[in-house]
Amino acid sequence: MTSTRGARDRAADRLLALDSAGYGDERERAVFMEASTFGFMLAIYVSMAVAVVGAVLGQLLLPVLLLVLVGLQSGATIWYAGRHGVDVSELAFRAEPGLKRNAGLAVFGGFAVVLAALAWTVFTGHGLVELPAPDLDSGPLASMVKGGVIGGGGGLLVGAVVMAVKDRRSRRAGGAPAEEEPVADV
């Protein structure tokens, strides 16, 4: 008998590492999965809002990139669930009518507004709202932007070092948690 688990399945398993102690016990795993779903939904709505704003301001690449990322995230979720025997579409159809309506309006309405604003920009050569170009060569705005970029990069570097040191100390103090034996159902 041949295995139906292909390279994508193995890559997803490595990416998720679902057997890791980092997911906690059953309750912690359930809460984490709820939190992940919350983050997923929030990312969809925020991405749609930013795509709409970007398209209204005449940006072409940013809104398209955000819509592609929303599609990638949704597609990955549908694929992964399907590989484990869960039909996401069927789950969605079970939701309350108001929830389905609001989600549909946000997603499909957002796509429609973005596409309309993109069409406006493509055919007129400018966005619905034209913003003045900032002068980043000199002055206080230039200093603030440069300082923000340098500070953000420095903060990112410091955060990475702190996490690495903390991880190393954690490993030295107690080591990685031992692999637990599977518990048989009684």
C-alpha cells in the first residue's frame, strides 16, 4: 500500500511540528487553535481594510499583494483541513446567517472596492485620493523616518538576541522537555 502523504504534507508537518511540547496539553492546544483562528480572521479583515485604503490612495502593488496573501492564507487553510478530512466550506455553511452575511460583505465587498479603486487608478493615472509626496531629503520628517527605520532595525536585532539568550538559558536550566510516552485509552 502506498502512502498518500506527499511532499506538501511532509512540509506542512515539519512547519507545524504538531507533536512539539510547545502546543501544551489538550486545553492549551484548543485555546491556541482558537487564538490562531482569531488571528487568521483579524488578519483577513485588516488586510482587506489596508488593501482598500491602498487602492483608494492610488497604490497598485500593495492592494494586489494583500489580496494574494489573504487568498494564500485561506487556500492553505482549506487545503490543510481537506487533507485531514475536514470540509471548510461545509463548516462555513453551518454558521449563523448573520455571521455568513457579514463575512461575505467584508471579503467580497472588500475585493469589489479594491478592484474598483484599482480600475480607477489604472484608467485615470491617479488614485481616488491624491496625497502630496513627502520630502524625505531634509527636515524633521526625514530625520523621524530615518530614526524610526534605524530604531526599528535595532529593536529587532536586540529582540532576536534576547530571545536567543533566553532560549539558551532555558535549555541549560532544564533542558528540552522529555518526549512523553503516548497514553493508551482505557
